[in-house]
Amino acid sequence: MGVKMGIKKWYVYMLFAVASFILSVIFMLWSVYYMSNAMVGTSFLTALAGFAFLASSIQALKITAYVYSVESGATTDERKES
């Protein structure tokens, strides 16, 4: 009954990784803007949020690589080598 979409799972993870990276860049730029206006507390808070988004982006890229290797049919030994 349901139509199977041709979207691969690793595309979704890659989209999430790119979106969180873009958010991290935006928050980092806001942090610099707040620091230039002498809003130190707000600057530190936005920098913290930016680094959190950057960390989630890196983790999502790791998951993307794993899902891509599983979908491409790589064996366990081939995944350990790369």
C-alpha cells in the first residue's frame, strides 16, 4: 500500500549534519557580534550553543559514514579498515 521512496537513509543524516553545521556557524557569528557590543555573557552563551551544534554535526557525520558503509554492503572488516 505504501510507496517506498528512493531516499537513502544516509541522505537524511547528511542533511541533519549540514543543517547543524550551518546553525553552528550562525551561532558563532552571533557570538562575535555580541562580543563586539560588549555583551560578554550573551556572547559566551551563543558560543556554547555554537560549539554544541558543531559537536552534533561531527557526530552526525560519523553516523552518516557508518550508515553509508552499511547501505553500500561493506563487510565488518572493510568498515574497520577505513
